[in-house]
Amino acid sequence: MAKIIDVANHPVLVHCNYGKHRTACVISCLRKMQGWKLSDIIDEYRLYADPKARPLDEDFTQQYEPRSIIQIALEASVDRWEGQ
């Protein structure tokens, strides 16, 4: 996550085989750092992961805590990035 939120690395392309599950988990973590409500994060995940949304991915999103990189996120002002 630190590499993704570091603006020196932008633009960043996040992808996996199908662009659904692993990608969605990474973006869900980013959304948490941006201060999105959990319900909105899960809604966005389901929008792109359907018809195969995974409960385990949703559980991961709920449990993810960005404490270890919160200072980096604050310095990068991720809460003000567009796309919310």
C-alpha cells in the first residue's frame, strides 16, 4: 500500500488475472485509507466482483487496519484524492 499511495509512483495500475478479487482487495484497502464508509467500500467491491464476490474478501476488507502506513497516507493526502 505504501508504494501505491506514494505520489512519486503515480500513475499506478493495479491489476490481477481478471481485475476482480485481488485488485478489489487492494482498492478496498485504499478506500479505507481514504475514509470511505465500509458499506460503500463493500458496495464498490460487489459492483466489480459480481457475480463472484467472495465473502472472504469482504471479511479481509472489514478487518484491514492501515495503522502501519497511516502516516504515509496522511502525508499523501489520500483522503482528498478524486474518485469517491
